[in-house]
Amino acid sequence: MASPVRETLFRPAGRLASYVRCFQLLSTASSVRASVLDFGGGDVSVPLCFGSPLLVEDWNRAEVQSAAVVGPRRRAVWLQLNGDVDQVNISFFPGAAGSFVGLSMPELVDEMASPDDVWPRQFQQAFADLAPLPAEERVARLAQLLLSRLDPRRELRPQIREAVRLIRQMRGRVRVGWLAYEVNLSISQLERDFKDRIGLTPKLLARQTRVAALAADAMRNGPPAWARLAADYGYADQAHLTRDFRDLTGLTPSEFVGVEPDAEFLQDALARPRRG
């Protein structure tokens, strides 16, 4: 059965493309109750909710306020959508949100920052004013608002930005020593800068990226061949894949596949609808 939640992705252009992975629009034609597993990882997100609120099941069903800043996550989380869904989600690349919100990423890991602690009142009103606009105009105005908040003084150092890009390009199949060599930093420097500016270690970000990419591949072409996927993604064996998958998602690969027969993407990472 197809998911009742419709998703549309807009990729930013120009200067914003270096910071924002995508603008993700979620909507439904009628009231729904659905849960999805979000592999967001190191991404920081800002959901703008124009319909029913979003709940994070793994955080005691905490309600995500519109325009809250949702920090990096150490594990995938279940999100619950109830009622009429009308949402635009801003998904920042790992470490990029700091140039707009000025928050400490280590303090934001597995946490949310209230809109009142981040955005000026007039900025929050500008977000709310997007509600009646069509999707394309919402995204265009949202891009302008974000650019007005960009502070280049808070950007990632080039080596860390490149390390994040390499992790993404290699789909997480990297070793920290190789990564440090490629960006001309010591391993300790790389790990320290990742913790300070992204909130996660490079090893954890790579693990999350690899599991999300593998999960996406597993859903594309019929029943997954887990042994082949383990080899393709650099795991020692299928048991290693299973341990990593369970540690980061709470599910074994077989349990993940058995949730529902269709799949979606949230924040450019695989999401799976939950049955019931």
C-alpha cells in the first residue's frame, strides 16, 4: 500500500546549495496517522508546520514546534504524523546550520531548540506568512529569508566541509585515518572539529551515511541480497552489517524490510512507514 504522505523535494540553487541539502515538502490529501523512520543523522532540520504538528515517538512523543531547530541525532528516530499534514522541512548539511542559527551543535545533539530561542519574532512571523503560498513560492521566499541570516564568520573550516562532502560522496565507506589524510588534518584535529562543529564524530557520521545508503539500495530491486550488500558497502560480513544496522536504527535489516512494502525519503535519508 502506498504511503498517504506525499513528499516533494526542492534542491536549493546558488549560494544556499552549499548549506541546505533540500527543502522537503510533506502533505496529505486528508487526515492521516502515519509513522516514518527518519535516518537524519548529522543533518540539522527546521520543520515549518502549517498543519498538524509533528511528534518524535522516540523522544516521549515530544511535539516539534514549527520553526524549532532539531539537532543531529545519534540514532534514527520514529516520527509520527497525525491529522492534516502540511509541512516544509529545511534540511541542513552536517555542520552547516551553525552559519544561520548560531547554536552549539554538541549541545543540540538529540535535542530541539525552541523557535523563541533561535529566531527573532519578526522572523517567526515571516515563516508563518508562508502558509497560504503555493509550494514553489514558499521555497523561494524561504531561501531569501535564510540568506538574510547567513553569517559567513560561522562557516565550517574548508577541511571539515570537504570531509563531510567526502563522506557523502563515498556513501559512508571511509575510514577516519584516510579522511584525515585527504583533508590534511591529524585524526585528533578532525575528530575535535567534528565534535565541536557538527556534534558527531566523523566515524559515527560515516556509519550513519553508510547504513542509510545501504538501506536505500536494499529497497530498490526486489528482495535484498544482504550478503552482497554487506560486501558492497565494506562490512566484514553480514553479521557486522546486522549489528551496525540494529545499533543505528533499532531494527535488524530483516525487521526493516518487513515494516511495509514501500519506502520514502526524509532529509535525503531513507524513511520507512510503520505498519498500524
